[in-house]
Amino acid sequence: MEADCIYEARSALSESPLWSPGEQVLYWLDQMRPELHRLEPETGRDEAIQVELPEQLGAIVPHTGGGLVLAASDGISILAPDLKSRKTLANPIAHIPRASFNDAKCDRQGRLWAGTTDRLETQQLGALYRFAVEGTSTIWAKDFVCSNGPSFSPDGKIMYHTRSHERTIYACDLDPDSGQILGERIFATLDSSEGNPDGSTVDAEGHLWSAHWGGSRVTRYRPDGRIDRVIRIPAEKVTSCAFGGEKMERLFVTTASIDFNNRSWVFMDETGFAQTPLAGAIFACDPGVAGLPEPAFG
């Protein structure tokens, strides 16, 4: 199966697709520009939301009070329901200039799990944080370059955590009541020819869907870690995926056009887009299985 392009976004690095069941729209970030977007898949209408943002974005999750929670280079902040302003909740990485929050999701009880990355992609500055409603945080894992893909099983007892530069996805046993990690094990490891595991989501059957940066695909893993199927994406750098649609039966996929060379990010020019016009586009497919709405923080 191959996904179809639904919006030629020409994004530098589209990330964190988030379906809003109430609005029937897909929110997504352009991590490096930085921009927050709202896309109507049925019409193809996309809007860049006008709000002050830090220089590097990571992820968005729903907020119980309305609006969104943003994980970014200036910490964790709350966007107001009208998305016109935001307020800082916590910034435990303020003393680490090269760190930025990257991927984030809430567990089934509404606790926020957000990981960080080294913005120059070299030092092991990455860590995985858990945030309480009042903004206090606890570090649960550290000493890796880039944290990605926290995703949770339907019963909330397993958290999948990706360490992208190690090409490894871990399954962590989680106590749903306390939020304690009871242990972790290797869930899946990628060969270099398959790219690096990036963002992920879990479907209603408890299977993990993982995007491959540099691998032009999204892989569905069974709960035991075996590969169930592969969705081909006509773009090389696949960043994340999320379920949405009226019945939560569409899989939306984000991609990037940006490249990383000599310790700096290089934006694609017109010549590059002429050669690879779907780089940075948003894709979708109907894989025959439903997803779950993302839990809200709080």
C-alpha cells in the first residue's frame, strides 16, 4: 500500500500531526520555520495560524481546557483556545541551550510525556520527561541524542519510546495509576537501510505505527514487535503519523524536505523541489484499521 499526497505543503519539517475530532481538521507543525498549521483534508485548505512561536518546535497535544500544549525549544507552553497567545508552563531545559523539546504525547491518564533532542544532532543531550498538570517534571530516561515517538497502548500499560539515532524502539511497562515506568525492553531495531525510527502512533488494536526518517515508509508493528505491514510514502524523510477522519480510520503522515549537513540544517531550494516535489508534503491512506483520539493534557 502507498499513501497519497493530500497537501503539497513544501514544509521544511512537518511534524506532530494531530487530529481534532471536534473540528474535523488536522493540526501540524513546521518544526524549523517555525509554524503551526490547520489543514482541512476534505478541501485541501491549509491555514498558518498567527501566533508567536519559538525558533524550533517539537510537538502539540490537546489541552483539557481547550487549545493546545506546545513542546518546543523554550519548554512546555499552553496555547489559548483561540490559539492567538500562549503561556509558559515549564522549561526544565532552560539551562541547556542546545536542547529542544521534540516529540510528545499524553498517556491515557492525561500525563504529558515529552522528549528532547540535541539541536545539532551530535551530543547525548536527549531526555524523556513526564509532566504533571501543575508543570512539575521528572526525567525517566536520558543520555541519547534524540527522543521520539512516545506512544501508548490502548490500555495504557505500555509506552513506546524511540531513540532515533540508536535506530531502536523500546517498549516500557507503565503503571497506569502512578505513571511509574516498571521496566523497558527493546521492541524493534532498524537496519541502516531502513532509515531511522521517528514519530509514531498506536491503533485501536494495539499495533504501533512508526515513521522512518530516510526510509520512505511507515511500518505497522504487532504488539510482539514483528512487522505486520509497511505503508510506502513517496517522500524520503517521513517524520510522524496520526489517525484521524470521521471514524478515525485515516492515517495521516508528515514528511520533511530539510537536510542536515556539517552540523547545520539545510533548507531545500527550488531546484530541489523541482526534483522531489513531494518532499515535505502531507500524505494519507486508509489502512483498514481505526486509531484512537489522542488524550488531552490534564
